Amino acid sequence: MRRRNAVFVGLAAGALVLVAAGFGNGGNTSGAQGKKGGTITMLSNGDVDHIDPGQAYYQFTYAITYITQRPLLAYKPNSVTPIPDLAASMPTVSANGLTVTVHIKHGIKFSPPVNREVTSADVKYAMERGFDSAVANGYASAYFGDLVGAPTTPQNKVPNISGIQTPDKYTIVFKLRKPSGVFVGALQEPLTAPVPASYARKYDKGTASSYGNWQVATGPYMIQNNAAGKITGYTPGRQIVLVRNPNWNPKTSWRPAYADKIVIKEGFDPTVGTKQILSGSADVNGDFPPPAAELKSITSNSSQKSELEFTATSGSRYVALNTRKPPFNKLLVRQAVAYVLDRNALRLTRGGPIDGKIATHFISPDFGSVGFNQAGGFNFNPFPSAGGSGDVAKAMALMKKAGYKSGKYSGPQVTQVADNSPPGSNTAAVVANSLAKIGFNVKTISVQHAAMYTRFCNVPKNEPNICPNVGWLADFHEPQTLLDPTFNGKNIIPTNNSNWPLLNDSAINKLMDKAELELNPETRYKEWGQIDDMITKTAAAIPWIWETSPTLYSTKVTHASELWNGGEPDMSFMSVK
Amino acid sequence: MGAYIVRRTLWAILLLLVVSFLTFVIFNVFPSADPAALRAGRNATPALIEQIRRNLGLDKPFYTQYWIYLKGLLEHFNLGYSYYNTESVKSEIFSRLPATISVTVGGFVAWMLIGIPVGIISAIKPRSLLDRIMMGGSLVAISAPVYFLGLVSLFLFAQGTGVLQWAGAAGSYVPITQNPGTWFNSLILAWLTLAAAFAAFYARMTRGNLIEVMHEDYIRTARAKGLRESVVITKHGLRAALTPIVTMAGMDIGLLLGGAILTEIVFNIPGIGRYAYDAIVNADLPAIQGTVLFGAFFIVFANLVVDILYAFLDPRVTYG
């Protein structure tokens, strides 16, 4: 999933709020005492990635998807524990881990023009359409690819997956080829939100589904539409208007849904948007964080800082070193880089301490106890330096051990491909300066952020020595979603590769393969903690920040930040004061 | 005149074809993002990306893609569909056209209404205090980038963000048909911001031209005939001084369009400039192509109009 500020790509879900330095909690986070009625206005810089819930894979989009659709599981705003939403109860897993059964609630209806009750067949169709290339869901194969009968190659139509069974209208049974530690967690993804086959099938035909423009809702809100079902409340890049879903039954839901209407206004410059929220002419930020200068001003203003909440994101930013190419194919050289890298200066490129803690390994401290403590918590720092500013002496000692007698690199120039605009370009400059301290001459190729990923760092044959602007967030509250796509050797693929260091360590791969099958959470988290430890010590990638994400509310609304979704506001829990 | 217009129109069509071809080449040769990978998302398999590439026709050689595009454009005036959200590019451009016309026409009017009178006043009173203030101010306006000036004007004058709250806020644009008052209020800062640099440049140019013209022999003759100074300036001086300015204006409308992109971003006006910006960020070739073609058409058309106007302003101009 794309991250909120669209600067670093990866997934986000498992996260806890960090009420930093006394900030935040300026409103009603639980939403227990909200007021019915009114309009909430959210401002965003860009657009949703896809309006179709089956295609959506972006933090900002999820803030809209989760209040218009009901996946099997979902989260309350102040929690990272999934609870039943469309499901009537939590899924049951058979002893061998191969069968997962979910019962869905009775009496949940689709919005107009469908108007009928949701059945288990609608969930089956929703998940199956994710494997159709006309929908092109970005995570269906990763999380639901272990279903019996799930296609292993892209399909040109919605496939029938035999491993998704619907014995009755309210029961859905998933048959898996092998046990999976993350399958149940993935049932909170929007792909499990029901889609009525008889209505949607005509829109799913062709090379690109248009169901998003004709979608129906099951949540408390729906995108405004006309009598035929055509979405009228979405103008790409401009505005999304959510109105109440007349068929939503509050007795089936834990969402209070206070506001009558929600308007998402797009295209705002972050500084202008921040000032509008502070003035009360809008209520909350969507995809952009308030700029660093604004944050500084807000946090030094006693009346404003209570309207700001910082939520930790469930991952890290890091510098990836290409382990297939000299000189970073040598462990000692990589470890020297890990010592010399000025992580404090790197963090300053993002705004300094207010942006988060200096990362010393990959699983974020605000990932709860899921893997972080098992990896050694804050005490695990294999490459320490004073203030995180780098230790040149230790780095040079390692370079000597690696065969560079002077302690400085003396080989050919190394190349990095970086963003062509701040803050990514500043990060790349800090990396080049740090490496220069131990003799590296770093050539920087600057390109657009998306091109950096899709043309260079995601394509192993084009990959440079260093990718300084990469990072990853967890899809949901499982360390596997954080570490497996990014460091498992089996996931190195010719395009869209996310294992940026091209790390292929047999011991790490073996332990990952074991942890993926582990059904006992305690054992699983311990194993992933150990994996985090092992990866960090390879210095194939050097983490430098566990980032927080700021959400700014106007004084006219109550607060409700989605802890599981990197701080996106849960607008079904917000209310006007 | 008719033959001239036909000839210029044919050249314009050829130019637009060249522009569209160059856009295709640039997009395919230079390292822009891979639209199939962007659409597929982070966890997508290479096979899915390849399937999307086939679905979007991106697996074909770029000249084949260009031919398909051109055929659609010439036969059905089809500008294609966005890779990003599958919306029709033509519909998007036409739905955003009123906003961009509002910005550019308003900006053009403001630029002329400010630039030319300021230039005339400065030329009439050269080296006076008023002249120095206005020319000094114009230097500041020329130096200030649209982005900077836009933000400063929002923080000073816009509702919601400004100290004085005189004008409409960023993102408050509504079509003129919906509410003319709100439309005007939402655009006034954008117009002034967009016009500032152009108005300043034209003020300086008008001043220079007029001072030069006022020293010509025929001006002296006009004065010798006993004509009033105001008539000498407006009927004899200004007419000659403005001819090159009109030519420049035609060419500068293209630059105004470039400025409109930044203005639409800063003031969050849902026009074609904003659409072009989003398309570039999302590597959305059909949308980039559509907006580039639109921009090229706009510039070519503006130049054609100026050339025709030239004949009316300068009787020496004839069309062979």
C-alpha cells in the first residue's frame, strides 16, 4: 500500500499512536460522545490511488474505503487489533491451519441501486475479482495466493476459486494449500468487502474494470451516486463526496457515523491546507503531513498543539546496498557503511526528532510487542555511534579488515539513484557525504520518485549500488508483511522487486519460510524478531528512521486517528463539536 | 487573407503532429516511471504487471502505440484513457477547460490592464518619482516566481489563510455559471499572481517603446499641426508603440499557460494545468499527451489570431 505522504512506498496498517511530547488527544478519540449531523471536510494534496475498493492499496484511500465498505474484519480508530466488521465473529482456524471459517452478519444490505442483503457469495466474488487483471489488485496473490485453486498466473476474467466455499448464505470457508500465519490478518484488507456479482460483472468485463465508478457500499457512507448507480460524488483530482448510505443499519455496526456528509477536497498545497485547517475552514489533513515549518509553529503554540496527533508508522526508511555488485557484496564494507552513515543528518532531512526516532533495526517500536521486543527492542543497535551521527573510526577499522589498507575505499565510483526533489534528494546528499568520509565517490542519478522505483531500484538488472530513498510499511499487524517481501531471497523478481538489497541469505530465507507457516503467534513473533536481528546485521539495508505521521484536526471536530493506518483519520468516528 | 489562414492552419496541424510525436518519444526514451508497475501496486507479480502492460497496449513498440493513438485522435477525436483512473482524457480536459480559460483570460486581462497603463504613465513622466516607483515595483514583480507570489498572496489576502481575508480561499473555485460573485472572488488572487510578472515586463516594454516613438519625426509633425498632447500620444504614439507588444502578447500567451499550471496548483483550481501536473506525477501518458496537445493548440491558435490582428494594427502588413 502506498504511504500517506506518497514519499515512500510500502504498506501501512499496524501502528500505534505516539502521543509525542504531550501532543495529541485534543479531542474525542473514542468517538463515544460525538454529535450527530454536520459535514466533515478533509483536505488532500493528491487523489486516491483507485476508487474501486478491490484495487485500492494506499493509506489515504483506505480512510475512505473502510467507511464505505465493510471487509470481514476492521479496526476501531484507537486499536491495532482487528475485530469483526462484516464477519459475525472472528474467523476460526482448523487445527492443521488449512481451513478458515467465517460467518457473516445477517441483515447487512448493499446501498442503492442494489438494495439487497449481502451474502457469502458476494465476499467470494469480491476476492475472486482481485485475481482478474482488469481489477489488478496489488496484494491478492501475496496474501490469498495460498487458497486452493487460486490462479498462479494473471487472469483475463474473474476466476472461480475452489478454495473459497459458501456452504450457506452466511458462511464462507477458505481452504488453504498450506498453513499461513498471515491469512487471517489479511481478511481485514478491503478485497474482502462484498461485491454483488450480478450487478458488478458487467463492469468487470474488458481490460480495465469500471466497477469503481458504479460501486455500491455496505458501510455507513457511500460515494454520492445517481439513481442508476453511477458515482457522481467523485471527480478525479478534485473532490470526493460521501453521503449516508440509506441501507446501513447501525445495529449491525460499531461505527457511530456521526457526520451526515464527508467532503474530501483534493489538490491542496500542504502549507495552504495546513493553514486552512488551523483556521477552521477545513477539518483534517488526508494524504499530506503538515510541512516541517508548520509543525514547528504548531507545536510551539499552546492553543494549536493539542489539535495535532502523531501516529507511528509500522516500518522504517532505509538505505539499500546492492549485495550483488562490488563493493557492497562484501559484508565488512557494508558494515563499515552502516557505521559511518550519519543517521541523525538523514533524519534532519525529514524534519528532525519530531519526525520520529532513529531506527536501529527494521521492526518499528510502535508495532506493539509484535516482533520489536523479540528483536531486542531499543537495546538492539549493532552499529552504534554518538547521537547517531556515525562512527568514522569504527568504519575505517572495518574497511581495513575488508582489505583497504588506508581504511578508505579506493575502488571505482559507486552509483546511487535518488529522488530529484526534496526530501529524497537531501537524503541522497547525506548518504554521499557520509560515504565520502571513508573514501567513496558516489555518483548520484536523480530521477522522479516513481521512476526511481519502477525503472531502477525495483528492476534488479538496472539496480545501482545504492538505493537511498527506499522504505517499507507493514500491510497489517504481522512482521511477515514488513520483512518477507523486502528481504526474502525467494522474492527477488525481475520487475517490481522490493528486495532492494537483493539479499539472498539461506539462513534468513530458511527461518522466514518456517515463520510463515507458524500458527502460534508467540512463536511466530519470536522468529520474526530473530529474523529482524539477522537482517540488520547483514547491513544489506541500513534503517535510519522509525517515522511518525502527524494528523492535524481543526478545533471544530473531535479527533479519531486510525492507529492501524498510520494516523489517517477515521471519519466515521469524528464528529463536529 | 483566406489563403493565408488556410496555409497557417495546415502548418498548425503539422506542428501539432510533431509535438505529439515528440511527446511520445520523450516519454519512451527518457527514464520516466513505468505506468504498468504503478498501476499494479507494490506486491504485484511480474506476470500481473506484464498482463497490465498488454491490457494498456504498452507492450507494443512505441511507434505502433503512436499510430494507434493517432488513428483514434484523427478518426474519433479520441485522446485516450488515463492509465491511472481509466477516465476519458478528452472528457477530463473539456470539463476542466472553463477553469483554465477563467484563469488565463482573467490573467491576460489583468496583465494588459495593469501593464500597459503603467507603461504609458511611466513613459509620459520619465524619471519622475512615480516612474521610478512603478519601474522598481515591476522589477520586483518580474523577479518573484509565481509559486512564491501565489503563496504570499494567499497568506496575506485569502480567506482561511490570510491576514486580511479579502479574497477567496485556495480551492474555493466554482464555475461562473454557478455563482459569478464567488467565481470572481475565488480567482482574483490567481489572476493578479499570474499577471504580475507579465504586467511588469509589459509595463517596461510599453514605457521603452513609447519613449522611443515619442521622439520620432512624425510625432513632432503631429505636435506641429497643433494636435492635443493626449491625441498625439494615443492616436500616433501608442498605436506604433503597441504593435510589437501585440505580437509579443500572442507568443507570451503560451508562457501564460505555463504560469497557469503553477497558479492552478498553488490556488487549487481544477483546470488543465493541475491535470497536467497530476499526469506527470503519475506517469499518465495519455493525460500528458492530451494536455501537451491542448497547450500546443492554444499557442498555435493564439499566434494565428495575433498575426491576423497585426494587419489591422499596422497597415503596412500584407498577406501574400
